[in-house]
Amino acid sequence: MSAPGLEAVDDLCRLVLAARRLGCRVRIEGASEDVRALLSLAGVDTMLSPAPSSPDQTGVDLP
Amino acid sequence: MLGSGAEAEDAVQETMVKAWKAADRFEGRASVRSWLFRIATNVCIDMRRSPQRRARPMDLGPVRTPDPVHLSDVLPEHAWITPIPDEDVLDLDGDPAEVAATRETIRLAFVATLQRLPARQRAALVLCDVLRWPATEVAELLEATVPSVNSALQRARATMAETAEAPTGPLTVDQEQLLARYLDAFERYDVSALAQLMHHDVIQSMPPYAMWLQGRDDVLTWWTGPGAECEGSRLLTGRANGCPAFAQYRIDPNGGHAPWGLQVLELRGERISAVHSFLDTEAFARFGFPLHLDRDDPSGRRRQSATCRSWSPTGQ
């Protein structure tokens, strides 16, 4: 992902939604500060930041 | 976690495909929305070194008296909003109505307000109004009810609407003349002429200093006092954050003029309502302003890079 804009927010949020519907969870790790700042600006950072892991949840970590 | 890396990769690919398909169904990325795409990217770039909330001096502390003692109070670099060249976020050749709408959104106050909204309201605003998600999907994403999403959206809209200041269409002829008079009076450092161009409640800020002033008398006290070192300055015109701006160069003891600050002016009617002087000479390169003006260079004004247009959105 280069030069993150709100398109990235859109895509990531859709990814989260799609994953949830499949019973998966999306967790973003190693995101650049740009991406994190952008997600924070859009108010959706908490949905995508690492959450405390729960053994019964299926998670997918994005590099 | 999935059992193996390969499974995880497949799952990721599948969800990505679904997400992209969903994105395709989603109506074309209309230009109306492009503004926040761009501003977000720019705010984001701006915040790179420290993704903390940024604000204007007026959001961070009380108004001060025009006393240089306050200059000891410097805001940390990450705390204040830095100016953005209009050209980075506006398609100046685009639809004039859209340019006007976009210009509103990159005003310093707008950016500061956006960042101050609670996260949930920000998410509702960005997802519903910018990305045009249906409220049902926003609610699903935020794990909230549709009424609560709508409520957050209404509150966010109301807060943002309060921020909207004067209409931000193209500058009127009178405003263009006002700016020309400002430039002339500033270069002559005719403080009484400058006074006549300002509202009585004019605001002056000088990031990174925390100090900000309000009221024509206090501003003029500053300009005739510590600010008098600006005498002999030269100004080049540009646009920043949807507002007319001037690159200010002070006399360089070694000859010519050296960058000093970027003045972003807010106008209300035919008077100046705020002068924000960003003492950020690094911004000059970002805006494409010359990094030095040679002595008595009559072409200095014409040597602005193509990215620095006149105040007029059409570049006229």
C-alpha cells in the first residue's frame, strides 16, 4: 500500500466487515505511522489495532 | 489464529477479494469525496512524525497580551497544525463549486475541529458522508445500532457546521484588492495602513509559539513592538489551507531576503479576520517558494514556482 489515503480506509474497513461476516477477525500489525495516523483521523483505528487475543476467536494477521 | 500460514494466506486472499468486489459495487469514487481523500492523506503526511492530534494555538491555550515574554512558550512540533499548499489538495482547474467546498475543508479550523471530534463521530462522518457507506454497514462495522450511528453523524455534522466560517467561494474583487493593499502596506511596513485592513477582533497567531493575540490594538502593539523587525520584508503570494497566503522574507544581513514565515490570512467580508504566521521556513520548499530572494531582484515575484499561484482559484 503506497501513499495511504481514505481509499485505504475504505478498503480496510470493507476488509474488516467482509472478514467479520466470514467469522474472521482482521488485525493489522506493522502498519506504517502514515497508515495508523490515517486510521486514527478516520476514527477507525480501534477496530483495526491489535486487540487482546482471545483463544476462541479466529484471527488473520496482515503483515 | 488459523492453523497454518498457507490457510491464513488463503483466508486473507478470500476476504480481500470479497472486499474488493464490495468496493467495486460501491459507486465510483465521485469527485465530491475526493477532497477528504486528499486532505486525509495530507494531514496524515503532516502527522507522520507524531500521529498525535494537532491544533491551532487558539485551541491550545488562552489569548495573551502582546508581550514578548510569552515567546518563551513554544509548542512542541507535533502539537500544531502546519500549513498545506492548496495545490496539494485542490484541483484548482476543477469544478469551482467543488474547489470551494474543498477549500472549506482544509481551513485550519476545520482540520482542527475534525481532529477534535470523538473517534466514533469521526468514523461516522468519514464512513457515511465521505465514503458513502449506508448507515447499516457503518453500524455493523462499529458494532453499534443504526440510530446511534445516525446520532453520532448528526453531532459530527453539527460540530463541523459550527466551524464553517465565511463563505469560501472565489475571492471577490474587493478581497483581491484588500490583499493587494495588505501586501503593499506590509512591504512598506505601514502599520496604520495595515490596521485599516483588519477587523477589530482580528486574531494573530505565530506557530510554533503558543502565544496568540486577539484585537486590533494588541496586534498593532505587537507589530510596532517586537514585530517591527519585519520592516523591510518582502511578500510573495500563494494559497494555503484554502486561504490566501504570503511567504514572508525578512531582510538577510548577507544580502537579499531570507524566508521568515508563511502568513495564512483569513478574511471575513472585506477585512482580515486572522493572520496566522507560521514561522516554519521548511514550509517554503514544500510550497515551492524560493529559498532566497536576491538583492533588488525585480523578478523575484515572478520567480515563484508554478505551484504558487495567485489568490484567485483560476490563477488569474
